[in-house]
Amino acid sequence: MSRLTSRTSSANGATGFTLIEVMAVMLIIALTASLIMTMVPGTGRGKLKAVTFEAAALLRRERLGAILSGHDREVFLDDRHRSLTGQGGSVVLIPSDVVLLILGAEDLWLGQRSIVRFHPNGASSGAVLRFSREEANYEIRVNWFTGGVAISYQ
């Protein structure tokens, strides 16, 4: 005597992947991809943006310091350490694979290159700092008249 079984019930148990198996494989692929991305050396777009925002914050702090103290404040470029340094002591390190192009007045003051000078009335010497890596570019523009600091992406 043969036993009758439905075709669908025998097919469901024998072939195909379960949803849990597919999700497990996708999770493994995602974890591997994220590990590879974090191990790749260099500055990504996010890090470039972060460095730009840190530099803009440094410039804004120095402007505010000039207004509050009643004395000129300057931001310097330290070529040897690849950093921007404010007179208030703040430092922004520039990664080695980021290109910094400075357009504006540069003075030599105390052995360092001064890139921006802020005055007690809020005005500045004005400058443009362009941070770039590969095809990503961020610009910080310091208005000479108002001393305002603005960031743009190009």
C-alpha cells in the first residue's frame, strides 16, 4: 500500500534557503565590508569634512577671542606638524593625505606663518582655506570685512 503525499509538502522541505540562512549570509557580507572599509588607510570624505569643521570652529573661536579680549588674535599654520594653531591654544591636525591650499594674506610672525588675523572689532585679514582629497573639496572663507567664517562644499 502506497502512501499518498502532496507534492507541495515534500518540495517545501527539500529545496531552497530559509529566510534565516539568507539573513545570516547578508550579515556576514555586511560585517566583512565594514571591516575592510575601516582598515583602508587614508582620509575619507567624512574625515575630510570633520577636519574642515574643526578648522572653522578654531577660526570662529579666535575671532570671538579677539572681540572679547580687545586684542588682535591670529591663526598660524605649522608646516612641520601639519597643523593649524590659534593663539588661544587650540590645534587642528591636518592628515597627511589632505591638501591644504591657503589663499589670502600670510605674514611671518614669531617664526610661524600667520594665515588669518582677527581684529577686536570682529573684522579680519580675510582668507580662503581649501581642504581637498581626491575629488572632494571643502572651502572655509573668512570675510575680511565682517570676520564671518563660512564653509562650502565643491
